[in-house]
Amino acid sequence: MLGDLIYEATTKAIGTRVIDENGTMEITLQEQGKIFGIECTVTVTFVNKPRHNGVMYSEGYGVLLTKDGDTATLTLSGITIPKGAPPLGSVRGVAFCCTQSPKLGGLNSVVCIYEAETNDGMIYNVKGWEWK
């Protein structure tokens, strides 16, 4: 069951590259938002593998940094469902976090279910909920 909204951000792609002849791509995103109401920046790199009908499966790793200097690492996976010409799509996935920060310590026991919608400018609006 979905719990509280714990993360909200705006994301922009800051780098992409093609990995192989099968269409596997790497994308690096930078997000500005709030986690548990604390302002933060997240940088994450995904490897996206194409599946049937334009769906992409993604796995990635990231780093979260708050304005006060607290950090967390992230492990993420999800799918992107196309909504027209690329890069338009809906992203759905799960994120796990690890931190030593007392302020962010609650993240160590949270499964975060996220969704994002992207526009043709590669801008994403991301929301994440605790999965209870």
C-alpha cells in the first residue's frame, strides 16, 4: 500500500550515451527537490535497455545531497512507458536508500515507489511515496 509522499523533485537530463548496438543507453539525471521536506539535489545514472513496444527497463545508482551536507546513496530500477515520440513517457519504479545521516536515517528502512512524467525537453517531474 502506498504511504506518505516523501519525495518531490524536478529532474533534467544532463548526459546521455549509447552503450551498444541493441539500443542500450546510459542517462544521467540531476534532480532538485525535497526528501522528507528537506531540500536536496540528487544525481543518478541509469542504464536503459529497450524492451517490446518501446518500453525501457532501467537500473541505476545515485547520490542524494541535502543543503546541510547530509548524504545518501540510492539504488533504483524501473520502466519507462512511451507516451508519444521520445522522450515523452511515464516512468515507474522503486528506489532503496542507504545513509549514515541521522536526519535521513528513516530512508534506511523505506522502500520508495516513484513515478515521473517527462516532456519533450527531457524535464521530469518526480514523486516518491513510502511503500508500506
